[in-house]
Amino acid sequence: MCQRMLSACITPPCCHPTRTQRAVPMDLVGSPLPAARAHVRSTPPSLLPAISTLTSSYKNRFPYYPLPKPLSLPWLPSSYYRTATNHPMLAPFSSGSQELTSSKMLPFVSNRTSLFTRYTPDDWYRSNLTNYRESETSRHNSEGLRVDTSRLIQDKHQQTKKTQMESTKNLGERVNDIEFWKSELCHELDEMIGETNALTDMKKRLERALAETEAPLQVAQECLLHREKRMGIDLVHDDVEKQLFTEVDVIRSCQERMQRYLDRAKAQLASNRAAQHEVERDLADKQTARRIDGKCHHLRNTSDGISYYRGVERVDATISVPDSWAKFTDDNILRSQSERAASAKLREDIENLLVVTANEMWNQFNAVNVAFTNRIAETADAKSKIQTHLAKTLQEIFQIEMSIESIRKAIRDKVPPLKVAQTRLDERTRRPNVELCRDSTQLRLVNEVHELDETIQSLQQRLRDAEDTLQTLVRAKAVLEHDLAVKANSLFIDQEKCMGMRRNFPCTARLVGFV
């Protein structure tokens, strides 16, 4: 049995190894064999576990970057060690060895009586040297890789840190820029709000002043209406009426100018509010951007709330560049400043307008009052003179009436003497014959009758003249009385009605809109 086993284990002569052919060394059964001499180790299909089996893949959204082929080697030490711990199997030394069963295995080393074919010592030394060199090369490459990897890690760490510091610095500068423009916008907004409030107050003053002009205009128009009720000769286009028409024109001119400036103030307020709205909207955007950039500026690697956002670097939602961004805010500020300057200029113009219109209306008011005063004085003087003439006329009427009565009495007194003289002449006509003498007595009686007739006729003529004078005096009295009534009516209109209304003319403070 031992002989058969030994003969079966002897290698045929054709199978002896040569210099160019390396034979598989056959050691004793149970002795360890080098792994490199067993068989080629197959690379496992996957060195890393499946992604779906990693618990961290559900919690950490790390972006997937596929590694290139040269970097797809196993880098986890545990994986490397798992790969290197494959146990080598004894390589077949003949084609018939694969057909051996467990019952045909080699005999135990203690039963061996002859040796297998082995490598030469040179092969053994060369194999060792080769293994040494390969090991040294692998170690050298590994050491170089480790050094390069450490340097790469350090460089990338420094680069990442530098990039992050630059980003943080840029964010800080951006926050400073936003703070600068935000302070400019806040200052401009405060100035615009103050200017808008000032213009609003000025507009209210202008509205009050415009409303105050209605009363003087109504007074002037009512004065003209009342003076139309003058009678007779007093219905004259005098200086008072001219000044009243001038006052109406002045007030209407002031109202038209006030209305124009009021419309300009309303338009300027709309422009101010539009510019203020743009500044407020820009300021709100700046505040939001300041909050966001400030939050980004204070983010650190250890901050809460940081996470992965896949593809966010490829999203470009920007609509401006730094120049256009700064120009937008600068344009808003310039527009607001321009509107503020226009508003301040308009306020100054309105202030000057209020002062000018108040002075114009007051000057014309005083001119009308002076004209009224002069006219009232003239009318009162005329009335006084009329009253004097009326009194004298009445006195003369009384005197002429007394004279008429005296003339009538004188005429009545001449009737009896005339009757006596005519009776004497008539009686003497009855004298007989020659007694009818034209003596001196007869002549005297005739002359007496003629004298009495002439006296009566002259008295009657004087009576008619006196009566005509009386009628003239009566007519003069009626004219004076009518003229006196006209003057009284004119005085009542000018002094009582017109001047009574003009006592309530607005003061200067009301005309400039302060009250």
C-alpha cells in the first residue's frame, strides 16, 4: 500500500522543471503555502456597501460625485483587510489531481518515504528578492501616496478655509455696503417724510388762505350790489366803485394764483409720495438683504441649519450687478433729493405768494376804505349843505308867503279908495247943465282913479311875481328834499351797509393761512 502511494506520487520524467519552466512546489501536507503561489486573487465586485444600506444616506444629503477609475481602489482599511484575508488554496500540480477524492488524498507527512520535485535555491532567492522589491516598492508608493494625500488634504483644507474666509469677507463687505446704502436711504427717507409733512402743512395753509379770500370777495361784490341801490344823481361811477372793481379783480387774481400753486402742491405731493414709496421699497429690500447676508456672514461650519442643496450653484436668480445695484439705490436717492429740492422751492414760492397776496388784498382793502371814507365825507358835506339850503329855502318860502299876503292885503286896501273916487265921479256926472264943469276937482278925481288902477295893477303884477317866486321856491324845496333823501340813502349804503360789512375783513394771519 505504501509502495503504491509512493509510486503514484512520483512525478514522471517529462514533468521535471527546467530553467524556463517553474514547477509547483510540493511541500508536506498541512504545511502553509504562500498566498502568491496559490492562485490569482479575484477582486471583489464591490468594496463599499450599497448606498441603500447606509443609514447616513437618509440623514445627510452629501452631493454624489463619482470617483475616477484610478481613485476607485479600496480606501477603507477594513475593506482592505477583508480583501487580504482570503485563504489561498493548494494549486493543482497535475491534471488528474482535480479528480482526487477525499479517500485519495496525499498520505500524512510521517508516511512520506521520498521527496517531491522542488525549486532551485536560485529560484527561491530570486523569489524572495522579488517579493522584497515588490514589498519595498509598494511601501514606497504607499508612503508617497500617504504624503501626497496628506499634502493634498492640507492644501485643500487651506484652500477651502481661504475660500470660505474670502466668501465671509465678501459677505462682510456686502453687509457693510448694504448698511451704508441703508443708512443713506434711512436718512433720505427721514428727510423726505419731513419735507412731505412740511409741504402738506403748507398746502393746508394755502387751502385755508384760499378759503379766507372768499369772504373779502363776497364783501366787495355785496358792496357793489348795495351801491347799485343808490338813487338819482348819486348813482355815479365814482372812485369807490372803481376801487371796489379793482378789489374784486385783485382777489380773483390772488385766488387764481393760489389755485395754481395748490394744484402744483398736490402734484408735488404725489411726486414726493412716489419717490418716498420707491425709497421705502428699496429700504425694505435692503433690510431683507441685510438680514439674509448677515445670517450668511455669521454662518460657520458648526452652525445649526446648514445643509446640502443640490444644484443650487447652478441656479442664477440674480437680476443686477454691483454697479447697477448701487446705481439703482443712488438713482432712488437722487430722485428723492430732486423731489425734495423741488418741494422746498415750491414751499418757498407758496410762502412768498401768501405774503404777496395778503399784502395786495390788504392794500386794496385799505384803498377801498379810504375811497369809502372820502366818499362818505363828500356825501355828508353835500347833505349838510343841502340841509342848509333847504332851511334857507323854507325860510324864504315863509317870507315870500308873508309878502304875498301883504300884497293881497294892499290890493284889498286899494279897493275902497278906488270905489270912493269912482263913486265921486259917478255922482258928479249928475250935476245939472253948466255945473258939469271940468274943474280941478274933476281932474283930480280922474287922476285919482287912474292912480288907483295903476296901483292895483302893479300890486297884482307883484302878487303874480311873488306867487311865481313861491312856486320856484317850492320846487327848489322839493328838489332839495329829494336830494337830501338821496344823500341820506347814499350815506346809509356807504356808511352803514358797506362799511359795516368791511369791518370784518380777515386779518393778515388768516390771509396767510396760519389760522
